[in-house]
Amino acid sequence: MNRRIYSLILVLALTAGICGGILASHFFAATPVLAEKPLEPEKIVSAEEFRLLDKEGRILSTWGMYAGGPGIVLFSKNGQFRAVFSLTSPEEGPVLTFADKDGVHRATVGLGAKRQPYLTLRDQVGKERISLSLDDKGDPYLVLYDQGENERAVLGTVELTKIKRTGTIEKGSVSSIILLNKDGAVTWKAP
């Protein structure tokens, strides 16, 4: 190759490289990346429901409106209901309910419509078996139920009219005991 052709090819290659570089930087220019100020945490977050999820996306807890009031529900890792704390309505007070591994409600603690506290214990199928409460005046009473959810023993101040199947109006003292047969008739009481 003679020197003149070699010089011409070199000048053309340099010119093409410079023109290509200018055109490429014009058409494919990248936006410079600048460090941004980190985001501040939100002071208030508003939503109708919040969900706490595990790494696999399963719901472990929800915060939302349930049965007319706000509540927090907890679930097991397999999605089974285990507990709820809620305000069910303006008339009722707070209620805390626990469920077994099958989701059956087994224990409930709460405040009733007249703000009297109560505790209810249920068997494996969810039937009420024990109820402990205070009446409207603050006097305690305990009721034991059979498998059909019929009262069988009452200790405390409960009125007999509150017992499902009796018609008498009689209020026992704090130290009274009432035993009922399977048909709801009083079989023994003291005093």
C-alpha cells in the first residue's frame, strides 16, 4: 500500500470515529445519577385495612373494621384464625377472643353492653361450657353448662329468670348455689 492511500484511510477512520462519538453521545446520552436525600418515614398512614405478611406472602395479622368496630386479627402460619381483639359495636365494650389450632373459638373475655366484664370458655366444638361475669350491680356469678349449653349449676347472684327454663323471679345472694337437672328444674339450692 502506498503512503498516500494509507494516510487517506487513517484520516477517514479518525474522522468517522470522531463523528460517530459525537453522534452517539448526542443520541444515547445517559442522564447523570445524583445521590438523593433519603425518604422520611410517614407520620400518619391512613387505610381501611392493614395486613402483616410473612416472607412467603401469607397473612399473619390484619387491622381493620370487623362487626361494626375496629379490630386486630391474628392468624397462624397456615392461615387459621387464632385470636381477635375488637370493639364490636358502640354499645359493646372491647372483646378478646382466642381460638384453638382448628379455628374454633375457645375463650372470650370482654365487657358487655352495660360494661360488665365476662369470661366465656367453650369446648372443642365451640359450645359454651363456663361463664363467669358480674351483674349490673357488680355482683359476681358463675354458670356451668352441659353439652347442650343448658345451665346445670349457678353460683352467685344470678336471678333465676336469667336461667333459660325457669319461670320464678328470685335473686340469690353472692353465696347462693343453684343446681338444675337436665330439664332445667331446680334440684337443689342454698340458701
